[in-house]
Amino acid sequence: MEKPMGRRFAVGYALASKKQASFIQISLINVAKEKSIDLIKIDLETPLIEQGPFDLVLHKIYGAEWRQQLNEYSAKHPKALIIDSPDAIERLHNRISMLQVVTELGVIECHDTVSFGIPKQIAVYDAEAVAEMDLNSKGLKFPVIAKPLVADGSAKSHKMSLVYNRDGLSKLKPPVVLQEFVNHGGVIFKVYVVGEYVKCVKRKSLPDVSEENLGALKGSLSFSQVSNLNNLERSRDTYYKMMDLEDGKTENPPMNFLVDIAKGLRAAMGLRLFNFDVIRDTRVGNRYLVIDINYFPGYAKMPGYEQVLTEFFWDVLNNDTKDADFDSCKAGCDEDGGAPNLPVLPLKRKEEENPIQV
Ligand SMILES: Nc1ncnc2c1ncn2[C@@H]1O[C@H](COP(=O)(O)OP(=O)(O)OP(=O)(O)O)[C@@H](O)[C@H]1O
Ligand SMILES: O=P(O)(O)O[C@H]1[C@H](OP(=O)(O)O)[C@@H](OP(=O)(O)O)[C@@H](O)[C@@H](O)[C@@H]1OP(=O)(O)O
Ligand SMILES: [Mg+2]
Ligand SMILES: [Mg+2]
């Protein structure tokens, strides 16, 4: 990243206070400043259109009113980059449409020893239907994970339950997604994407459930954000010690495979800032399943995130095209980077398919 001459850039950020506290570290402000990028807080109490001007608006705020504000801002400042587009982010607010995109990626060439997909899942909208549901007829069997259909960042949207039998089903509060629980050795891979940069970290996950034990388990088990910790626990040092697995036992998925999936998702969704969670299906071995995609995740947990994000801002701010080209991907990975070319997927997605209704 070259140091620019003269010109300074203004990056406005609109974030909830929790996100702001974790992401906007002094270290990030300083690294960005050094590269002539000023990070400026957007006051959410004042109309966006009265603030700035910003070269780039970075945001993770939900709701129609904010979208309206962004539209007005774009109309007044057509050259300002809005990262990312609210329409593209919206797709991640529904756990069916979120994973639909993975199934649309098709085969990734050059990876004949590994495959990827998503777990079987259905959306259920009605409490009676869920209580009476015959899972087998839907191609599912116990245990299943019940996830709120809506993934809007609220605490409620992270409340999951592992459902072992019919008793557990009757306690669910639709709309929910029932997703096949896949044994994966208690390890999850979180793949962080920042534009062209891709980083994979290993975290603890739910332990495997054996068929023999299934009969003895009570209806369901509730949990929330197992691979994450609450704010109090999340001082940066202790976080790594507690959650990052350095067990040396679980092999990472091939990095160039993850980079190709990241690149495909980035192009298909038209998003530049997201992460996706991957588990390895222990029944099959080299089959990986994407189970969750999150917009603007906890980047501050990545060592060196200040440089990664600053380089990203610099790249998009100095790129003439507003859509920033999504057609190349460099790995910021610890391992064998070099990504073979994937067919470039259209930025514009197909008309949203209806979630499966029961
Ligand atoms: N299909 C599955 N099979 C096995 N374990 C799963 C499955 N889906 C989710 N899990 C486990 O449950 C956890 C929570 O699920 P998920 O990632 O979908 O929730 P979330 O609240 O959206 O998470 P995040 O905090 O990453 O946004 C995962 O991290 C993983 O440990
Ligand atoms: O809390 P953190 O900053 O660490 O980030 C988490 C983020 O919360 P925040 O956006 O409120 O901060 C979550 O967003 P919502 O689904 O709740 O919108 C989700 O993206 C998690 O996956 C992130 O954790 P990670 O996946 O990186 O472990
Ligand atoms: Mg997750
Ligand atoms: Mg999530």
C-alpha cells in the first residue's frame, strides 16, 4: 500500500455502539490516518444527508429508515461509496436466502478431493405445523438445530436449540429453520472476507451427538453464540486463549478451496465484508458445509485487522469503478494461498426463490 500524496479520504462509519466499541480501536484509527484515511463517526441522531461529505460510508445498521437515509445520501453524493449495498446485505437477514447462495455457486473446479454444500434445512412458519411435523417426510431426522428464520443481529436471532425428539419440536417458536445437525468433531472454521482478503480461524463448536445417546436426551438444548463470547469475556487476549483452537488435531480445510468459496460468495452476493462458518461433515470426511454467513463480523478478532481493513479502504477508495471488481482474490492466509480462477458469477442475483414453506 503506497502512501498517497496530499489527498485525504473521509470514511464515515455508522455502527451500533457494541460494534463501534469492538471495531473502532485507536490502533485502527491510527493505521488508517497514516494512510490519509480519516475514520469519522456518523451521528445516528442526525440525518446522514446533513453529515460528511464522506468518500465512503461503512455501515451495519438495520431497518428501512436507514436504507432511506443511504438512498438520499447517494442521490446527493453519487460518487460516495456505500459499503455494502443494503439490498445485498438484506439477503443475509433470512437464514434460507442466506444459504441459498451457496447452493447456487455450483462446482468449484480444481478441487476434486473436497466438496462443499449446506445442511438440509426447511423453514417452518406455524407453531402447530412444527409440533406435528414428520421430519422424515421432509428428508430430515433428529437431531436438528432450530434457528430463528430472521438473522437481524438481535439477541433473539442468535437463540438456537438443538432438538433431539418430538418433545423438543413442540417448544419451538416459529418462524424457525430446522436444519440437519451434522457431527463435525466440535470444531468450526470461521472464514473472514475483507474484499479480496480471506482469513480462516478455528473455533470451538457444539460437540458431536451419537445415535446411541439420542434416545436418552431430553427434548432440546438451548444455546446462543457458542463460537462467540459476551462482551465482558471478550478482552482481546483472553478471547484468543479461550476460543481459538490450537489443538493441532483438526486439520484446516485446504486454504485455496476456502478462498475459492469466498470469491464465489463475494461475487454472487455483491458483498465485500462478511464471514462464513464452515464445518467438516465427519460422516463423509472431505465434505464441508457452510452453515452461517454474517455481514460485517467481528474483524477486530483477527490479528492485524487494522492493516487488512486499512488496505481494503485504500483499495476501494482508489478504484474508479463503484462496484469494485469482484473478479480477483488474493489470500491473506497462513497457508497455500494461490487461488485458481473461478468463473465470475453475476453480481445481480436471481429473483429470490421463496423459502420452503411448511
Ligand atoms: N447444521 C449444524 N450442524 C452442527 N452444528 C451446527 C449447525 N448449525 C450450527 N451449528 C453450531 O451452532 C452454532 C450457531 O449456529 P449459527 O452459526 O448458525 O448461529 P449464529 O447465531 O448465526 O452464529 P454467529 O454468532 O456466527 O452469527 C455454530 O457456530 C455451530 O457451533
Ligand atoms: O460481536 P462481534 O463484533 O465479535 O461480531 C459478531 C457480530 O456481532 P456485532 O455485529 O453485533 O458485533 C454478529 O453480528 P449479528 O449477527 O449479531 O449482526 C455476527 O456477525 C457474529 O458472527 C460476529 O462474531 P464472529 O462471527 O466474528 O465471531
Ligand atoms: Mg455462526
Ligand atoms: Mg450468524
